[in-house]
Amino acid sequence: MQIRRNNSTISIILVTIFVMFCLGGCITAVFGTSILTAFNLLNSESYVGFDTSGQVPKVPSGDISAATHVFIHQYPFPEDGWMTGIEYLNDSEAAGFEQSERIYILILRPENNQYHIINRIELMPDDQVPQWDGTTKIRFPKPVVVQAGDVFAHWQPDGQAGGPIPLNQDDNSIDGLSNGQAGFLLEDIEIGKIIVPGGFSGKRDYFIRATFKPLGGIFH
């Protein structure tokens, strides 16, 4: 009689362990998936700028005369976060051979109908190894803090006439959310300086976009 009670007790314990194991697996699967989904959302990046997907630029060679121009791209960052890099379509020079060209990236914050220069990043010259197609992807060594509503721009130094970014000009633009103005020197685009947008003109699409990670993002 005592032996039977022990066998029953053992059976109950084994069944209990089995049920707990099954439930534990289900809980782990559900919560594990939720944790993984949350991690992926936090770790995801998006693009801010002209959607180049499936698009072919009408001017693949880039600007003919871009020296001293600031080109503002009216694509606001959707929320506070970090700009982690930049991507642009490689140009194909009209002259038939690739020229190395340099641009600077500006982070602009709209304030009182003006733009406050929050940050400036000098990019390495393009075509160190000549490229006629494809995309250049640059990841910043340190992510740049941006706020919701900030926009980015690019500036081309004096001394190099052509621009490295393919584009659609006014009549052929799709979004038409990029415009420019000439006459800016390096000292005019220092951090803290103000850009007045009154003289900017054009409705263009530049094949350039920023990579963006929201405030809750995780870096690795």
C-alpha cells in the first residue's frame, strides 16, 4: 500500500514537471519572439531623403556648376535620433572620365524662418577608385544627434565645378524638395552659423539620403 502511494506521488510529480516544461517552452517562445521583435525595431534604421529605389537620374553626371552651392534637402527627420551615415548614387561624368569631388554634409535646424547649422561633416572625396554606377554608402564613425524637424544639406567647395550627386532637374523632378544657392564659403557654413533661405531656388531631386536611427536605437 505504501509502495502504491509512492508510485502515485512520483507519477504526479513527473506529470507536473512535464506540464511545466511545456508551458515554459510556450512562454519562452512568445516572450522570446516579443523580445526579438522589440530588439529589431530598436536596432532598425530608415532613410531620410529622396527615395532612389528604382529611379534613374535624368542628370547622371551631377551638377555642371555646383561650386559654393548649399543644397538643402527638405526631408525632415521624423523624430529625435541619430543620423548614422549617408548614401548617394555614384555619378557618371559627362566628360567621360571620373573626377574626384568632395562635399560637406550640414545638419540644419529650422528656427525663426532661418536654418541654424547644428553640425558639419566633411566627406572623403568620391572616385578615389573611379565609380560609374552603384551606390556609395558612408557610415559615420560617430552618429550625429538630430531632432525631429531637422533637415540635411550638402555644400560643395570652390575650385571644383561639377557636383558628385546625380539629380533630376526642375522640369523632370519627382519630389522637387531640394533647392540651392551659390556664394557660400567654408567660413559661411561653420557650426553655429545661420543660413537664410530667401535666396534658394530650384525644385530638384538629388540621389542622396541619410541613414537614420530613432532615439531608442541600439548601436553595435
